[in-house]
Amino acid sequence: MDKKLLTIQDISCFGQCSLTVALPVISACGIETVILPSAVLSTHTAGFTGYTFRDLTGDMADIEKSWIANNLKFDAFYTGYVCESQIDPILHIMESCAADGALRIVDPVMADHGKMYPGFGDDFPKQMRRLCNGADYLLPNLTEAAFLLGEECRLEGYDRAYIEGLVERLHSTGAKNIVLTGVSYEPGLLGCAVSDGNKIEYDFNKRLTRSSHGTGDLFASVFAGALMRGKSGLESAAIAADAVCLAIEATPDEHWYGVCFEKIIPELTTLLK
């Protein structure tokens, strides 16, 4: 039977992020993708003004009841941007709608570049830790990693010992495997550290000069799709990073609000072979 993945995150109607990335990308990986929107926004929150926001927490319990009544089970759960009020409902769904051996993939979307995203309070990382507990894979960037641990955020001037210590401490959240993104030891390289709790491995790509919105969502979505295709954590991270680099390179300079991931879907299917 084909595998089913449930992804829980927001719909930003415009902006090439969250569910508008996850649904097509994971589907392109050959995985049946089910969605549970956490919120609906007119645009994402980076660079746009006057965006609308509708919290969909109130719909989650009834959706769960419908799934239970229809005996729907999922082989994996992948969470992205969620609200504090949704941690308990999501944890409940992960229990009630899980197929045997279902994976939990948590992208703790809440911060970047040393700052929390708009709409999240200072105590949100503590709530996010509850979602991380029991996750099979946790995918934070450097800022999110530090905030999850209640530590000062270091985005530069660090060494291998700092990164590997950070990764080891992230296992204290209860996550089984860590994929820490945004790691760089050399000016021309950028990558991630992948830990299964026993060893830490790395994947690096050439650092691109352009910084684009939505690349974290694209990385996590490709990672989830590759993992469901049977790739290892390190293999999935490498495929995801390659896909992000291809998407950035395919995006014209004037396209500032996201990356044109649609253009690299053919390359993605090749990377997955």
C-alpha cells in the first residue's frame, strides 16, 4: 500500500512557502500528501505588510474526529509553522491517527537570523520543545536550535566543537535524530550536521550569495519526501540541500519573495533515484 504523509502547517496563499511548497514537493517525491492547515495567511510574513491571519486551531478536533471515524492512518507526520495553541491537538492527532511505526518529522519553524518570527512570544520555544519530544527527526536552523535550548544564539565565529555540542544538546529535547541546518566552517561552504545520537555527519554545498525566503520549507519538504522514499537521514538532507541550491539558481533576482521550486521538479525526481 502506498505511504501517506500528513503535513501540518500554514497556508500562505501567496509567497511560495509552507503548504504551497510541501504539498507539490512531497507529492512529486511520489508520496501521497495529506494536509492539515494550521492557519491561513494572505501572504507570508517576510517583506509583506497588511497580511491577514486566520488561526484554524478550532477546526482541528473535528477534522481529527472525521479521520478517526473513517479509520484514516498516516505513515508519517511532518509539522512546520504551527501556533502555540495547536501543540496539544497535534500531539493528539499523532497518537490517534498513526499507522504502525509512523515517523514524526518536526521543523520547528519559529525563528531565523537571531530573531523570532512575528506573532511568536518569548515562551514559544518551550512549547515547541513539547512537539520535539519523541520526534524521529528534528530540523532546526541555528537560531531555532539555540532558542529551543534557551541559549544565546551564535550565527558566526563558532567552531566544530560548538556545533557538535549544540547538536548533542538538541537530543535533550527528546528528538531521536537531529538535522541542524545553516552550518558553515568555511566561507564558501554551507550545509548541515546530521546526528543519530551516536555519530554526527555533514553535508556541504557551495554557499550561494543570494538569501531567499521559503528555502527552509523547501528543504524540509524534500527531506520528508526523500525519507519516505527510503533514503537515510544524511542522504535525505543531501538531496534536500541540492534541491534548494537548484531552486535558488533557477530564481531570477527580481523574484524576491520565494524560490521558483516549480522549475526544478524534474531535477528533484532525478535526485531521488
